[in-house]
Amino acid sequence: MDNAKMLQKILSQVEENAKILSALEHRTDLQGRALNNLDNRLSHVEGSTKRIEKDVSQIKNDIIRTNNKANTATIRLFETLDKIMEARYI
């Protein structure tokens, strides 16, 4: 094979390699953007989850306080009923 044909073959291969490299670089860029977008969305979801956990914790505390108040009111009611009953039989 003469030098001109060899050079043409090498140049053809270099051109093909350059096209492949360009396509790979483009694909890497697209994947990088998608990964950044996914990371931003994940951060948003994590923030929302933390807010929801805080809200649920607050609701749980409110329920506990309400139950405590209801229990206290029930105890006072029965104490009052006991006093009324005692007063009726004295």
C-alpha cells in the first residue's frame, strides 16, 4: 500500500474517531444536565419531606396535648360527680 492510501485511511479513521468523540461528549453533556436536574429535584423532595416530618411531629404533639386535656377534664368530671353523689347521701 502506498503512502497516500495509508495517509487517506488514517485520516478517515481520525475523522470517524472525532465524530464518535463528539457524539460521546454531547451525550455526556446531556447526562450531566439530567443528573443536575435530578439532584435539584431530589433536594426539593428532601426539603418537602423534612417539612412534612416537622408538621407530623407538631400534629402528634397537639394530639397528645388534646388527649391530656380531655383526660384531665374527664377526671374532673368524675370528681365533681363523686362530690355531688356524696352530697346527696350526706
